[in-house]
Amino acid sequence: MAEATAEFVVLVFNSGSSSLKVALYTFHIGTPKKLVQGEAEEIGSENGPVWLRGSPDVALKDTRRFSDTGEAAEFLIRAIFKGSMPRPQAIGYRIVHGGPKLRKHQRITPEVLDQLRQATKFAPLHVPSALHVIEQATKAFPDIPQVACFDTAFHRTLPEHAARLPFGREFWDQGLKRYGFHGLVCESVVRSLSNDLPSRAVVAHLGNGCSLTALKNGQSVETTMGLTPTGGVMMGTRPGDLDPGVLLNLLAGGYDKERLDSLLNHHAGLLGVSGTSSDMRRLLELREKDENAKLAIQMFCYSIRKAIGSLSAVLGGLDMLIFSGGIGEHAAAIRNEICSGLEFLGIEIDETANQSNAPQIGLPGSRSDVRVVEADEDMEIALHSQRLANL
């Protein structure tokens, strides 16, 4: 076991369903420094972008075809460690869903891997991708500690009345419950704000995937996503919550499991309504001349605004609204539209600060603070991996 005060190197993998981010950190007397970062995007396509930034001997910008995240991981490992980069002493992974048994960040053992394989049914787009990465990294570095960091871990504080689905106890015992996601984002926000975080806050993480979380004294007490990352508010290609009768109607109309999965995960949300794009930047460019793009934006902001209102009711009021994610951090027009109509919660936007994506965008003196926080999932993974590898 390495001494906690010595130089310690952590390799981080953050896998999505069709992308893989990588970062290499060194800790000196507990303080982390990022040496390398990169990503393989559009995995499965013929010309997916792949890039690395860091020292000159690892810098890379190219396009390649990777069949899966495991192949991408193998390539990135070779590219990073072909030169002078220090070898990792621990590897950390973001795991979207660990199922009902894996609810805490922990070192990976054969038993944990078995439980992860069983959890595939809860996130069939994400967990297999993570398992492919773990397999390749284990081949490259077979004898070092590996750590699983679960997006669901932060939400294990949900009370049963919030996590329970309205079915009989046997379904709860089978693990059919609301888990919540983007937990590493929430952890990063809590760590970033530290003593500035008030007792009642809502985190609105808005990217291609979106979820909102109610924080009471820094802990999750309610969140919009449920059993899977498909539910909650409207997203880039996912619809969010639906009347279950919609799914029954589609099944009765001839949709099989595969077609339904494709619709719910890849062809709904902003893309489905606009018929053009899931990229908010593109939709904002189009909305003055394209009614479908305009409607998609309107529905998206309405969905988020409703969620903020309901989460504020859970908290008994609101002291701070926090935006994170690609849309949350960079789309001033979306933040403004979401907040329009939330004055009853004490939310008032400073337009100058909002347009510049400032860290504080609420009007001075307003009852509820409004912040923009750049969440860093990879740093959270590195911190947990350094801690757990040295236990």
C-alpha cells in the first residue's frame, strides 16, 4: 500500500454509452494535479474524434473507429504511457449504475465485478461500456487497486418515501426503486461550494442528459431521475417522465423492446420534438426561423422550471439554485428562460452576469442565490480512488 503523503498517480476513466473520457492525476501530499486529459468520442462511428492534451509526448488529435469503449481504452492507455508519463498506482472508473447492492464507492473485487454484471439490466447502455473499460485496464495494469465510483451513490440518502415506487414490497425488495444519477456531479458541486452551500439548494445539471437534485444540508433528499437515466425532465434524446400508458400504447401499436428502447434513449427529447438536433447550441441558432426548434426549447425550459418548483416544495423553500453541465454552464438564454417565472422563489437574474456565465448570476439582494458551477466528475473519481486505494 502506498503512503498517503507520497507522490501518488491515479488514472481515471469516465465512460458513456458512446464516449470515453480519460484523465491522469498526480497527488503530492494529498493535492491533485491533472497531467493528461482526453476523450474518444462517437465510439462505433467510422470517424470518431479522439484527442489527448498534456505533455507534448502524449498530445493527440485524430479520428478513428473504435468498436467499443474497451478498444478505445486500450488505444488511450498505449498513447498516454508510451512516453514519460508516470505509471498509475490506482485506476478509478465512473459507473452509472451499480444496481441495488452497490451503493457506495469501493475497490473493485471479483465479487463487485459479478454484481456489476448483474446490474447491467438497470443501465444496459452504460454498464457494459464500463465493464469493457475495466477489462482492458486490468489487462494493462493487472496488479494495482481499481475503484468503482457510482453515480447512484450520492442518492442513497433518499428517504424511502422518495425512493419507493408505488408498488408492493416485493418489487422494492427486487431493487425496483428510484436510484437517481449524476451523483458525482452533485458531489463536485457540494465540494466546490463548500461553506457557501446553504441548507436548501437545487442542482440543475443540464447537458445531453439532465437531472435536478434537491439538497438538504448537502445531502440528496429528492431527484428527478429514477430507476434509470431515462426518466425525469426532458433531455437531449430522452423524454424524461412519461405516462406509463404511452408505453403500453406503443407496445400495442407494434413496438418491440428494441424499437422502444431506441425511441426512448436516442430519438426523443430535444431531438424528437425539433426533428433536427439534440444540440442546444444548434437549436438556439434555429429557433427564430424554425417553429419545431422553438417548441423544443420551450418544452425543455418548462420541464426544468416545473422540476425546480417541485423540488423547492420538497425543501420547504429555496436558498440557492445551481446550474451545471454543458447547457447549464454555457447557455445564458436557457438559464434566463428557465428562471423567468420563478420570482416567487426569490430568483432574480442579473442579466450582465448571466450573459458572461459568471459564477454568481443572481441579482444582489435577491432571496435566492443563483450560481453557475463547473462540475468536475473526473476530479471526484480521482479523489475517491486515491483515498480508497490507500486504505
